[in-house]
Amino acid sequence: MQQTDINKVRASVHRQCGSKVLIQLDRGRNKVDIQEGIIQNAYPSVFTVLVKDEREVNPPQLLSFSYNDIITKDIRMKLC
């Protein structure tokens, strides 16, 4: 993994701030969560995504991820 890879991912996420995304989270042991949210902020080391519950039972959650999570494919994001 090179610093240029992280810089490309960081720039891409920063451009998508405010956009709706579909997130696929790899939880390990063949467990995968798929959630829809909005990219809130992009910081130097992490970015945050506001995820609302589909059934609206739980309050919205603010999740944070590192850019390295995208490179290692722990999470996958797709624009909605």
C-alpha cells in the first residue's frame, strides 16, 4: 500500500461529501451488513457517514471509517 493510494481515496471521498452512498461492511466470519447513509465529513485520517435505520426504530448513527478500510476492502461504497 502506498501513500498515493490513500491520497486518491481521500480525495475521492472528500469530493463525495454530502452524497448518498450504499455501504457494504465486512464484519468477518461471512457476516456482511449493507446500510445506506450520507457522507458527512472527510478528515485527514477518517471520514464519517450518517446512517439512518430503515425501520426508523433506532436514531441515526454517525459511523467513522478510515481510508485504509476502503483500500483493504473492509468496506465497499457505491454512490446511490
